[in-house]
Amino acid sequence: MTDFVYQAELELIEQSSNRVELNLTIPENLYYFQGHFPEAPILPGVAQLDWVMNYLAQYFGLDITTLISVDALKFQHIVRPGYQVTLTLEQLKPKKYSFNYSSNHGQHASGKVVFA
């Protein structure tokens, strides 16, 4: 039986008061690849959004239970096992943040989250 992991390998690249840049290495044995899809695994968008929320809580101290909306959510290119992606989180306004997943494969996902 394979031991699954639930998070990407994380490296903090840059951090300021309103911006965080993280390098994520997507492991082959990531739990979220199970059944999504067996022949060609891809990282589900819901997992990407979950990571955004967790890293916003971790690096900006946000209470993510006060989420009001996810706006301009776009998934441009799939994320596969073994990819290295950069996740950039940026505070736009006191309760509004943007996120962007990108790699040498292009931009993978982006959007904005708004909190109460």
C-alpha cells in the first residue's frame, strides 16, 4: 500500500507584509491524485483552493471561516505529479487577496478571495 501525503513540499521564496511567494513541489504520491484520474493524474482545483486558504491563514493570519466569496477563479493549465509550481498570494485590500499558481508550464490557476 502506498503512503499518501496531503501537502506539496513547501519552500518559502519571498515574504513581505502584503505578499508571499511559495515554491510547491507536487509529490507523485499526493492523496488528491487518487481517482483523479488513474491514467493521467491531475491536481483537482478544490485542492488548489484549499491550499490557498491554508497558506493565507498561515502567512497572513486570516480567519478563513469568514470567507465571503471566491472571484475571478480560473484554471488555465492542469497540474501534474512532479510539477514545481509557484504560488503567489497578495493582499489587494484589507480583506481581499489574490492568488496565482504558475510554473514553467504556464499559469495554472488564479483568482481572488474576499473575507468579512
